[in-house]
Amino acid sequence: MRRGLLCLVLFLGAPLALAANLGDIYRQALLNDPVYAAARESYRAGLEALPQGRAGLLPSLNLSANYRASNTESNASGLDREFSSNPYGYTLSLVQPLYRKQNLDTYEQAKLRVLLAEQQLKLAEQDLLLRTAQAYFDVLSAEDTLSAAESAKQAFAEQLAQARRSFEVGAATIVDSHEAQARYDLATAQEIAARNDLDVKRRALEKIINAPAPGLARLREGAKVGLPEPNEMDAWVRQAQDGSLGVILGQTAMEIAGREVERQRGGHYPTLDLTASYSDSRNTSTTLGGSDATTKTGVVGVELGLPLYQGGLTSSRVREAVANREKARFDLDNARRQAILDARQGYLGVLSGVARVGALEQAQVSSESQLKSTKLGLEVGVRTRVDVLNAEQQLFTTRRDLAVARYQTLVAGLQLKAASGILGEVDLGGIDGLLKD
């Protein structure tokens, strides 16, 4: 219904535009992100490993044909002679492997390569989801920073005007005007930097979706960011040890490397093939009497091959494969350690983020109360205008930090699920529930 209303608005050309939520942006990214598109094509290429591996178990059929023309002149015993020959024919040959260990291992390895391609595509989807969420919240964070800078600039402009009026009537010193001017100039510089940063963050989002960045749905006022479920670090670590996509990829890669060792060792094994061939050759020759010969041959049999020595090539390839298998083992160990580290960091990021959001929410209430009391104190003469400027600056900073803390906590939650291998598009729906419609 939401997408239908959005299409209707665009069709009518109305100035109203619905804000896109995180799920909308992610679906755009799925269609337009070049990194994910490359991963998708890599997956399609990986699927071809299976028919290629199966081909080594199936028969091969070949057809060859030939045609030659020769002419010979001779002079023997004073007698000139001329011979011409035109042999031609074709051969049809069939080879069906009966036992080739290397081909069997190649086929089993191809199954694993297809599985690896599927896992790599899933990892690319997870990476795209994280990149999209990060870019989305980077834009919101930049917008909040710009909003805080604009609010601060406006407030300092009002304070500057009041300070100048007070100085003109002799109710304040020139120091207040200078202080307000300095704060206003600083806010102007911060506004320029924030506007530039927002433009950069929008361009980063546009790179992913390949379209102008739309208006983004923002967090609702008072949106609560929940704690991890389950709220236990060890549970997330155990999940990450086996469920992390990095670990799963490492396990598959190690299986492929182990199969490669067996495949190379198969180079020492005998081979047995069923062979069949049929050839039809003809030769038309021209001599004094002329002749025409036709030969047809059919052959069926089995061929046994036994490699005896190839200059040490097979043994070298086996040693190479064993070394690569050990490398894959260490890569898997590193992936498992990294998954544990990522899970711990994600869990602590959510925990500390929730605590920081709670503290900043209380700080915002306190800053608002402080600003009110400071303004009242200025009116009765117990506070200076500098105190008001400081209170306003603190309130704007607290509001900005609170919004950023919420965004960072949401991203940390996604990173925690990614480290555990359970991140999916459904998790974006939970975040969209915290956004304004």
C-alpha cells in the first residue's frame, strides 16, 4: 500500500514525497549496487563448476576428417611416369571413462565450489545490508549535525542581536557582544562543515542505489533501542563460532582444499577407459591402370593407463595441494577468531549504546532545564550572557549526540547479527518500525 501511494504521488507529479525507509533503500540497493551485482555474476559463474566437473565422467565423442592430394612424377629406365593420389576419410571416436580418480574428485570438488558460490553470494547480501544501513544512518546523522549547527547559529544570532542592543543602551559591556559574535562565527563555520559532510554522505548513499538520495524516514521521538536477545555474550559467541558466514566459507574452502589433495594424488593412479572408433578412408589414385581403394574399420575395446614417471610433476602438485590445505586450515582458524571478536564487539556496542542513549536522554532533559534556568538567571542578573551561550551550545550538542548514539546502536545490533550469521532483510523491518511513516 505504501509503495502504491508513492507511485501515485510520483505519477500525479504532486510536490508531496514520501520518505523512504531503510527497507526501501535496501531494495533499491539490491537492484543497483555494483558490488552486489558483481557478486551475483560471480555466483552465476560459480554454478558452472558443476557441469564442468560432471563432464569428466561423461563420454566424449570426436569426429575428425582429412583430405590430401599428391602428385608424383618419376623417370625410371628412361620411362616417364606420373602418379596422383587423393586419400580422404573420416574417423568417429568415443571415449567413456570407466575409472579416473582425478575426474571423480573433480566432480566432488565441483559440488563444493557451487556451495561456496552460494555462500559467497549470501555474504555479499549481508555486506550490502550493512553498507546500506551504515550509509542510511550516516545521512541521518549528518542531517542532525547540520540541524544542530543551524539551530545554534540562529540562537547565537539572536543572542548577538540582544547583546548589541544591550550594549547600545549601556546595559551590557562590549565583552558580551564579542563573545556572542565569536560563538556566531564558530556556528557559521560548523554549519558550512556540516553541510559539506551531508553532501558527501548523500553521495555515498547515491553510489549504492545509483539514484539521487531521496528523503529518508527518521527515528520517531522517544524510539527505544532494545537490548540484544538473548542478553548474554557467551550465547552470541557460540553462535558466531559456527554460524558466522566467514566461518562457514572457511569450512567449505578447507573441504575444497582437502579434495584437491586427493585429486592430485589421483595422478599416481591408473586409468581405465572404454573406447570405440569407426573410420572410413578412401584413396583414389591415378596410374597407368588406375585404382580406387576403400577401407572401413570399427574398433571397440578398453584402455588401461598407468603413469610411471612425469619428472616429479605429480608429487610436486601433491605437496602444493597439501600446503594449500594447511593454509585453508589456518584461514578457518582466523575466521573463527574474527567471528568471536566481531560478536563480542557487536554485543558490547549494543550494550554500551543503549546505556549511552539512556544517559544522553537524561542529559537532554537536564540541559533543557539548565537553559531555562540560565535564561531566567540572566533576566534577574545572576547569570551572564556567556552562561546562556554555553547552555545553548550544550543543549544542541546533547541533542546531536543523542541522535548519533541511537544510530550507532542500531548499526551495532545489525553488526552483531552479521557476526553470528543470522542477519537478514527481516531485521530491517524491525528498524523500520522505529521510523516515522
